[in-house]
Amino acid sequence: MGGIREAKLRISGMHCAGCAARIEKALRDIRGIIDANVDFGSGLAIVRYDPGLVRVEEIKRVIEGLGYKALEGEGPRAVRPSWR
């Protein structure tokens, strides 16, 4: 499995934008995470990652370790380079 993947995760248990920022920071600190955006309003996290370095299960464990619940909204999908 190669290339960058994108996972969409539903996150429950967030109470404010600070919760979303806390999750984003924790995710961005993980080796293999390219980018992470967490939206408090929608309860959605979009995480771009290298599947050779990190797995979705590990990403979910980090979120759950912070006290939130993470559910996969869609399965991981390949991300096309923007220059194509």
C-alpha cells in the first residue's frame, strides 16, 4: 500500500473549538500524519496520512486516548496530487 491516504472520522465528545484544536495538535504530532483538520461544528476530522507509517486504527487510538470517540465516516482513500 503506497501513497498518501485520507481518512474521514466522526468525532463525538467535543464541547468546543478548543477540543478540536487539541485533537488536531495531537494528530499532527504523530509520525506519518501529513495534515489533520478537525471541525467542531460538523464533528468531522479529515486526516491525510502515509499508510506506510501510521494506520487508521492508531489515529483513532490517539483520539480516544484524549477522551473522545472516533468512528470512520468513510474508508481510507487515495489522495490525488493537486498538480494533476
